[in-house]
Amino acid sequence: MQTPLYRRAPVSLAPVNDEARIRAASLLAVDMARYLEGVGDLAYMNQALESLEPPKRAQVFGYLPLARQAALVKALPPPALGELLQALAADERADLLNHVDEALRQRLLPALAQAERDDVLRLCSYQEGTAGALMTSEYSWLPAQLSAAEAIGVLRGQAGEAETIYQNYILDGERRLLGTLSLRQLILAPEAEALENLMVTPVVHARVDTPAEEVARLISDYDLLALPIVDAQARLVGIVTCDDAMDVVVEHATEDFHKGASIAQHIGNLKTASVSLLYRKRVFWLVLLVFGNLFSGAGIAAFEDVIASNIALVFFLPLLVDSGGNAGAQSATLMVRALATGEVVLRDWLGLLRRECAVALALGCTMALAVSTLGLVRGGTDIAVIVASSMLVIVLVGSLIGMSLPFAFSRLKLDPATASGPLITSIADAAGVLVYFGIASQVLEL
Amino acid sequence: MQTPLYRRAPVSLAPVNDEARIRAASLLAVDMARYLEGVGDLAYMNQALESLEPPKRAQVFGYLPLARQAALVKALPPPALGELLQALAADERADLLNHVDEALRQRLLPALAQAERDDVLRLCSYQEGTAGALMTSEYSWLPAQLSAAEAIGVLRGQAGEAETIYQNYILDGERRLLGTLSLRQLILAPEAEALENLMVTPVVHARVDTPAEEVARLISDYDLLALPIVDAQARLVGIVTCDDAMDVVVEHATEDFHKGASIAQHIGNLKTASVSLLYRKRVFWLVLLVFGNLFSGAGIAAFEDVIASNIALVFFLPLLVDSGGNAGAQSATLMVRALATGEVVLRDWLGLLRRECAVALALGCTMALAVSTLGLVRGGTDIAVIVASSMLVIVLVGSLIGMSLPFAFSRLKLDPATASGPLITSIADAAGVLVYFGIASQVLEL
């Protein structure tokens, strides 16, 4: 048999790694886009793209970063521009148009046919971060009156255009969503049966103004290939596919990670981020927290006499205040993530608070035991009593602040992820200073 | 027309919220499982499951938590047990078997037919966290010699069993993976064309021992519906579908979040986690960090004379050491997340280090400026010089520790996410104490 290439291909590819992906660059659009982006030369990119068939060219182009796409289309003459834009997926076309400046936008729009122009302007009109901005208008739909056999014929015609033909939507005369039918169900159905007797209802769906994260959660919870999006009149206007939902999940998790370390969101790709961008995204919270830490300073200033009379107390200061911050950061992170994944909702607060008290008490006792020995060694019984009881109170207070703050932010319609480790640490520090020196001044004066 | 129910259904459901999901409980397996889990009564659950058709019953059962599944099968008589296990998806069957104790396992296995028993034992044999443990054996495959029309006929027969028939794998006589063909490509193809001329090669795939996160990343990068998994001999043994990949992404992000706050992984569902589980997952790092903070204490003890001679220095202590920790936590989080998503790899370290120096210098200068005014107000020129220069050095040191530690862990084959905020804070604290009092003793003694 003369089929050595594809017979050997999977074997030579395994295990899949960077090298293997580049070797496959001539075949897979994602890899080709990555390869071109790695080369980074605009003229070379244009040449490489030109050498491809239009559908493949549009695929590769769609995988390039938006800034690169904008630079590439700037250089294209009108006929090639029209061909490329026409071949792009509707949602990618809208993303590109949203990204370019007004002048380029005015050049791109006339390159599209009237229908595509109306479509892309509609897609562009939805607010960033909503289902409308995420969806594509290239879904496959079927009128309810068709038979299964007729429907398969219609799908054959739509297969070239639609983003997916595996999940089909059954619409009435006003394009309202009646039901859904997968291609699998369709090919298993009796050929003469009408779709309205085959379709599955109700349909899990979202509205154009549903937040992107909620869309991703629905797709994940219901294991969907695509989620239909309807307008205020319940008319189908688009679908969000599961690969786009996966991107939302990853981006949203990254944003929450960054917020958790007090970094303003939207860094983009870390590897290509500029020094000035990184500076701007990090400086705000750092400076703000410096001023937040003044409360700890003020607490210390208030107890300067206590400290001066027993300088050994300073030895335990970082250890005690950090423990409060650490316990608080743990609680806050557990809550922030559980709120983000929907495991926990606002009304669970009271029940979780009770459990948090029990956990924090157990943690506080363990850590008090650990530091009391240190206190004995370094300063005698008095110091041991002071550091042990301070530790217990500080861990308890830190944990309760840490678990409550995300709920408080959420209640105030702020992002719970803002309850970051550094913020909790600053608050717990101030509380820790007061608790520690407060207890010390009591014990030492008695 | 007498079709009011499904005509109205989407309208009455929008916007999708908890209430709407429960209203749909009678129809969608996910919702039914959630509803039953909410009720929580085993007898009621068994009754509800019995009232369903076997395929639907298996679907609902598959969405229940594993502990609940184990409790339910324990109560089932052998014939019902066999029927349920037979109807379950192969990967869900394997997950259940991996979760139950040996006694129950010995009761479950005989309830399966020989073929299913072999299959589930094979799926169970792969290590947790690998492609093998994640995959299902119910993929649809086609011999290369078939024509497009024949292939569609074969798929019609597999449609009831396979997890997805939308992505099909073309195998040779030894079940080695030759190529892939989507159902879309198949129905668009000329009916008489042979699959070996239609199929797409090479196929993006993974091996049974590929880590689950790498599998999820491949599915996300290549926008796949399913990823084929091959054994060491390049034979197809299973597929991982995109919905399972999405679960991996969410779980992995949660684990990294928890590690970022020094929580040992695998808390499971936070809402139902017990006090003792939470205590155990949190106490280890908290106590370890207490001892880590002894270095800061030792630093302070070494400079007790400096502190005693100028007690105002303590005012700035939390502010300065926290700033180093905060800047370090920002850098560490950016790196941990970029390493986790694959944006950045080990060899990028040197290039990123150079940029980090520039960013940290800019941040340090800004923050030095901010604290120097505070220093002037509270302690005069000497103190202003000390706190400003300390701040600059501390932010620089903290940032460099924060950005390097994840790389160092990664280099040592440890999880970079272990470079958590609290760990960085402890290290930055100790460094901060030395820098601050070191500079102070120099300036004040001159």
C-alpha cells in the first residue's frame, strides 16, 4: 500500500509537543497562525496567507492576534480585502471591526456585501462581555414543518456556512426558538417524521445581554456544543460555541488570578506585555496598600511605650500579623473561587460563617500552641501568654475578615475577586497590631 | 395550531436563572440531578430514577456526585444494577468503579457483561490525572476503505452508543489512527469517494499518559470537539470530549487558586466540605509559614539596638515589608498563571527577568516617592532617606523573588503554583527586615 505519510503521521507526532505542532504547521490552521506569529514579519505573513486557499486563509487569519489582523488588513488592496473579510467567521469579523480605528473601519465596511455589513454592525453593537458580543450569527436553523429527510438536505446546503450543523434550532415564522434537534437525533429519526414531533424542548438558552461568564457556565453545566442566544422578543439571533466558552473560562480565571494579587485586569499575553503596561496595571494597588498600611503604623505609634519597655515584642510582630493575613488570604481565596464557579451564592454566607468560626478556632489553637513554645524560649511565661493569645485572636479575626469581604463586595455589586490577598493582608496587619500590643499592654501592666 | 407548550417554553424560560432551571427539571438530565441532590433523600432518589427510561436514568445518575452514586448502587438489586451500569457512559462507569470500596466493586463487576467488564477494568487502570483516566472508550471509528455513503450508514448504527459521532476516526486493520473526518465533511463529500481520500491528516492527538491539563489545552487550542487518545503502539484507545476538557480547565484553575493562597489542593465542593477537611488542608502551610517568619524575627532581634535607639522606625516596618510581599505576590501570580496556561515556558525566564527589573524599578521609585513624604513628616530627613531607599530595594528584591520562584519550582519539577502569595510574603518579609534595618543602621550611625 502506498499510504506511508498518514499511516506514520500519528506515530511520529506522539507525544504531542511544541516541535510536533510546528511540524504540523503546513496542515493545521492554529499551528500555521502560531508559526507566522512567531516569525513576526508582516510581508512574509501576507505572502504566506496569499498562498493559501481562501477558506484556509480566513481560518489562519482568524487565529492571529487582533492587533496583527488589523496590521495585515491595512496593507491589503480592496479586492483581496473583500475576499478575506467575506470568508471570515461572523464573530471574528465583528471582533476585528471592534478592534480597529475609525479610519480603517470605514475602509473595511465597504469591502463587505450589504447582508454581511448589516450582520457585522449588529454583532458589533453588543456590549463587550455579554452573550451578544461573544456569539456568531452563523447558526443552522430549520423550519418546524420539514421532515427529517428534508432537514438533512437543508443542512447539507448550510454545512459550508454555519459554525456548527451538529446542533440545529427549530424556529417559527417569526424566528422564535421552538426547540432543538442534534444532527445525531436527526439521522436516527424516521425519514418522514416532522421536526416539530422530533425536536427537544425546552431549550437551554441565554439572552444577548447575559454576561459571558454565565454563558460559559451554562455550556459547561449542560455539556452543550453550542448555546442559542435570543433577543428580548425570544427570537434566535446567534449561538455561542463551546470552544468560545472554553476561552471565556480560561480568560476569566486569569483575570481572577490577577485580581487575587491586586493586579488590575486585562494584561493580555504576559510574554508580549510592555514594561509600561505592567507598571500601570500594578502600581495603583501597590501605592494604595502603602497608605492602607499606615493604619498598622498608627497602631504601632500608639503603643510605642509598650514596645520601648519590652523591645523583645518586636521579634514576634511579623510572625503574628502575617499569620492573620495568611489565614485571611486562604479564606478569601476559597470564597472568591467558590463564588466565581457558582458553588456558593450570597445567601450561603451565614451558614459558611459558622463553619469558618470552627475552622479558624482550630487553626488558631494549633498555631497558638506552636508560638507559645517560641515565646517561652525567647521571653518567658508572660511573653508566651501574650503571643499565644494574640495568635488565637489574630487568626480568628483574619479568617473572618477574609471570608466575609468577598461576600461584602459581592453584596455591593462589586467583583468579589477584589478581596485580594494583599488587601486582606493589609487589613489583617492593622487588626493584628492592635490585638497584639493591646494584649501585651494589658498583660505586662498587670 | 395546537403547539402551545414548546412555542411558549423559551419565552417563559428567559432569562435563564435558578428558578428556570428547576422548572426545566422534568426535562433536562443535569437539572434533574441537581434537583435530586438538593432533596438529598436516597429513597426518594431511587424512586425518581426508577420512574425514568433507562437511557435518561443513566444520564441523570451520571450527573450525581460520585459519593451519591456509590450510595445509590449499594441499595440496588442485581438486575436493576446491571441495567443501570450497562446504560452508563464508559468513562462514568470507570469513575464510579474507581470511587467505590473493594467490596462494592466486587458486586458491581459481575453485573456487567464480559465486554463491558474488560473495558471498564482497562479504563480504571490508567493513573488519575492522565488522558487515560479522562477518556471514554465510546468513540466512533470507520475503516479507511469505506465510501462516504457507506460510512454514513455505519454511523447511523453507532449513533446510539458513541459519545460523539461528529468527529470520526479512520483506523487501519491494527486499529492505528490514520486520519479523522467530521460528520460535516462526510455529508458534504461525494457519496462514492473512499474515506482514505477524504480524511484529514495528521491528527492532533495525545497518549494515554499525557497529563489531563495538556489534553485540555490541546482541545482548547485546536478548538476540537474531541481529542483522540492513542496507546504506546499508536492504536486508538479512546477520546476525551470537549465538555470533559472544560471540567478539567475549571478544576485545575480552582486548584491553582487554592495553592496561590497556600491551601493544599482537592477541597472538592466548598459548600459541603467539613470543618476537619478544611482544617487539614489549611493548617500545614500556616504553621510552616509561622516558622518561616522566624527569619524576620531573627532579623529584628539582630537590630534590637537600632530599633531601641529610634523607636519611630517600627512605624514604617509593616508598610515596608508588606510592600515587598505585595509586589512579589503580583509578579509570582503573573508568572504562575502564564506558566499554567502555557503563555510562558521555562526558557523565557531570562528575557522576562530583564523586563521585570525595569518594571520593579519603576514601581519602587513611585513607592519610594510616596513614603519619603511620610518619612519627612514623621521623622525628618534621615528617616525619609532611610524609608525611601529601603522601599526601592525592598520592592526590587520582592519582585525578583516573586518572578523567579515559580520558574525555580518549575525547573525542580515542582508545581509552580506552590510559589504562593503567603510564601513570597514570608520570604520578602525577612529580606525586607534586613534591608530596612541594615540601611537604617548605616544612615543613623554616619
